[in-house]
Amino acid sequence: MIRVTPIPSNAELEILRILWSKGPRTVREIHDALGKQRDIGYTTVLKTMQVMAEKKLVTRDESERSHVYAPAVEEKSIKRRLVSDLLDRAFDGSAAKLVMQALSDKPASPEDLKMIRKILNEHSRGSL
């Protein structure tokens, strides 16, 4: 049986971003990191991380007094799922509509445009 990873909620994604960038962390460390961005209760973070463990988005090492959580899903995999879901739900599966919307809402930097052109060129040559 193939297990499909659930799409994380916004709160879960926020925690995953911290784990992806900083590595395994305790609930206290995650709470402290989130607290720099907004006011959030410790128990809210704890409950969210417990739910994430049940959903298999994170693993929990219980060998120490303070449990240490680590991402159980790859960043690239989750981003691919999120974009695919957005593409299907909001843009009828059209990558062109997604890109046009993204570029019309917020101007791309010259560096981003250069990278986009490179990706498009590679894609048209079949390199991707």
C-alpha cells in the first residue's frame, strides 16, 4: 500500500520550514523560532507538532526528556505537492496561467527572470 503524504496546513508548513532549515528541534526551540514572527502559545505548537507526528509529517525522538522532532518529508516533495494542488484547483492544471498570475502580481527580479528563462530553455530542449 502506497502512503500518500498529506498536504500540510499553513501552521504545519511554517514548522516544517524551520525544521528543514535548522534541522531537528524540540518543541521549545520551534516555539521560540515562531515567537520571533508572531505571538503563539507553547501548547498550540506542541499540539500542532503532535498532530504532525500522527500525520507522519515529522518524526519524534523520545529518547531524551525533551522530545526532538525532525521532518519526515522532503521539502522538495511537499513543495511539488503544494504547487500541483494549487495548479489543479486554481488554474485548471495550466502552468502558463500560474506563471502569468505570479508574474502579474509581483514583479520578478532580473535574477528571477534570468532563472525562469534558463528553465524554459532547458524545458524546451527536453533537458528537464
